[in-house]
Amino acid sequence: MLASFATHGVAIWPEKRRFRPVFRLRALETLRQPHRPGLSARVPDAKFPPGADPQAVEDAVSEYQLHCFRESGNSYKVALYLALAGLDWTPVLVDYFKAGETRTQRYREDVNAMGEAPVLTHKGKRYSQSGVILTYLADTTGHFAPTPDQRYEALRWILFDNHKFTSYYATLRFMLNFMPGGETPVTEFLRTRAKGAYAVVDKHLADKPFMLGDKPTIADLSLAGYVFYPEPTGIVLGDYQAVEAWKERLMALPGFKLPYDLMPEGPR
């Protein structure tokens, strides 16, 4: 099915090619750390096109395959984990905007019945929902895993993230930047709720470097899903100084990349 694509269905990324965001957040770029030889995560060197044969994806040379698209912060949570952990992975482009791929029958039958990204394929099995995927990766690789005593605290923050911190902010960002209509009573409501969630996390981080203490865990990577995107939301992120300092610490981790540099760009 993929014979028409180069290299057995894999579109190879040119060496050292980097994805560039539409909007550049200069402050974040200034704070990015250079890669350290031997520690930097493997830069994904291939991607599958939208509609790729799922079996061909599973047979790819990389150990992990991630269905994702770069505008998706939930995808970024997992992509960032894979990059920071230095795991061998391949992004599988989901054509969300032009083809509406997640809404197609093929995607829902062959990839994810929930019609969402990200989806991680590993050892013949697929995992969806970013919190589940992060937990699976932590359990099976040990990277960014909470201690046994921290396990439920990590889950608490992952659930808070998905229900409030990511949920309100991501929906606000989408409505203001990827849909027509501009400001509405709905965006005003979402902004108020997002600011409230930010305030909770900001207060929590005021006396600790990472969500669970001295070391980053999957709780941090879950909450990091949308905080590095440059699109405007009407929220002054600088008002949350503890969150901003936490973001700098995450950017200093070896292998860190911004979302538009880490995942492939799809057609629009």
C-alpha cells in the first residue's frame, strides 16, 4: 500500500532539518539549551504520511510510533517525553486540519475509536489518551516515573491537567487561533477558568522546582502540553512567575524541543 512512498513508505526528513513555528516566541528561544552530545534525545528522522497503512507503521524500524500533529499539545506531551527520554521513535502525521483524519471511519477503526490524537504504538499494541501513554512509558522505561509514594499525587495532577489546566487553555487557544469568530462570551468564560487553573499550578510551584518535588516526572510533562505554544490567548503568562520559572527549568533539560520543532507539520 505504501510502495509509492520513498524508502518503503517513509518520507525521510532531511538531516538537521528543523520545523519552525509560525509565531516565534523570542523569550523561549533565548532560553533554549543546546543539545549535549550523548544526552540529547534522538531527533525523529522519518514520518509517515496521513492515511499510512497501520501495519506498515507497526513494522517501522523505530521502537515507538506516535500518531500526532504539531498543533496538538496533547500530542506534544508524549512527543516531549520520547525526546527527553532519548527513545527511538517515529512521528506518524495525523492530517487533522485539511483532511479531518481523526473524524474518518478509517482512523476510528484502525487507529483510535475515540477519534483523537495522540496514539502510541509499541510492540504491536496501541495506547491512547496522553495521561495513559505517559503512565505506560514511565512504567515500562523508568524515565520520569514518580516514586511509589508519589504515584497517586502524579495521577492527581494529570487528572487536574486534563480536566482543567489543559482543557480550558487548549480550547481557548483553538477558538481564538484556529476558528473564525474571535472573542465571544464562551472565550471569556474559558479564559477565566484557564486563569484559575494557572493560579492553582502557580501557587503549587512557588516552593518547589517541579510538580512533585526536586525531579521532573510525568506530572510535569502532562502539564507542559500547551504552555510552550506561542499563539495569543489574552492571558498574560508573565503574571504566573512560578509557572514561568518552571518552564525555564523544563527547557534546560537535555533534549528539550518546542512543539513546532518536535512534530511534523500537516497540510492546512
